[in-house]
Amino acid sequence: MITESQLRSSKYRRLFQDVYAPADLPVTHELRCRGAALIAPQQAILTGRSAATVRGVPLAKPHDPVELIVPEKHRFGPVQGIHVRRTETTRKDSKPWHGIRLARARRIALDLVLRLSPRRHGWVRRMRFAVPDLDAFLRSGNVRRSALFRYFRCRRNRGIRLARAALELTDTRAESPPESDLRVVLYYGGLNPRPQYTVRFNGRFVARLDLALVSDRVAVEYDGRWHDHPAQQRQDRRRRARLRLAGWRTVVVTAERLATDVPGLLDEIRRMQATRPAG
């Protein structure tokens, strides 16, 4: 129906080797998952961020690698654009999906952690990826935290200790992955932040904080790119002025600082703790 020359034309785009789609189709991660299903063995299981995205939790960007697990005895890959892990699974872990299988919610949550290679990332670095993903997946309602505790408790997978530790740190009050990441950074810095804390002064609402060190009255706020807008900056200044009147100090954390200056961030917070105002 389609010739080789037509496939090479501008009417089609290649998703993977031997997998093409009409060029007018928007490239989404789910489309690429459908493409990967055409060349993967039927025992392959779509999991991790890919499966979460298919289930309505957009953890994978359009061109992120499609994440699959396959039984040990099956050989598949390497394929550019597809990340394959070999591990043993049970039929209860997945259900049929477009010629392969789709991980069930508990297995997706587990693989959101197990997908992170210990050879490439240290413990804290892996937790900074795992906890935000688990926060978002739990917040979606796909699975209950109590069900994951039971599921993780009986597993013996390599990396299960990390998965259990990450689950202990989850908190669905976090409203974005960077907030979750920041919470993990503070926790491993020896702090105990409380997410989405409401500050009231003289009985009146002042602000709801991303993270709060309540006993020290220190607010730790993550500012995304939208905070660069002049109107938002004016609003932020008014909000922080109200917090000062209520006796709170604020530490502002940008994406760049979270990525490159964790020691400096922790030092700034500790200096604030050491100079806690009276009252």
C-alpha cells in the first residue's frame, strides 16, 4: 500500500526502526508507545513513566524513551528510543494492550523507582527522581498508598529497599514534581518540611506555602518560570511582605538553584534557623 520512497517522503515520519506514522499526526508519548508495541514481543510490558502517561499521568515527554520490561528469556533490543529492562514478572502485573501488555498500577509505581540505575545515580539522586514520580502517580488516584506498602513489602526485586524508602517519603499534598524534589533535598539535608502549609496571623489567612519549617517560621518556596512575569512578581512581593509581618522568613528556590546549588540552599536555611526571631 505504501512504497519505500513514500515512507522516505515528507508525508511520513519515522518513530522507530521499521515503524512510521503519518507526518500530520502529533507526536505524543502515547503514539510512540503504540509504535513500540508494533515491534516488541507480545510478552513485553509497557511500564514506568510510559505506562503512567498512557494512564493519564503525564510523566513522560513526547520524545522520552518508551519504557518496557521483558521476561529474562526473551531477547529484544537494543532499539533507539526504547529502554528495555529484563526481569521476571507475573501475569497479575499486567493486562493486554495493543498486542503487548500494560503494567497494572502497582507495578507501574514499582518501576517508577526500579527504572533508575544504581550505577548511574547515587541513593539521594535516585530518590529525587523517584519520590516526585510516586507523588504524582499517587495523587492521580490510580493506586492507594496502603496498597503499595503491601505490594512492596512482599517483593524481592533488586532496588526494592530504595522503592520502600521512596514510598515512605511520598506526600500527595505536593502540587508539582519540583516541589517534591525540593522536599527530598530538604529531608536529606536534615530538615523536616511540611508541604502546603497554611499561615494565619491574628486569625486571618496570610498564605499557603509550598514547604514550611513550621517551628522556625521559614517558608521555602519554589518559583517556576511563570514567576518571571511582572504581574506575578508584584503579587509575590506583596505575599512575602505579608509573611514578614506575620513573622516568617522566605527562601526562594529556582529550578537552576535546585539543580546546581543544593549546599548553598541548605546553608541559607540553616542560617535562618540560627537567627530565629523572637515572639
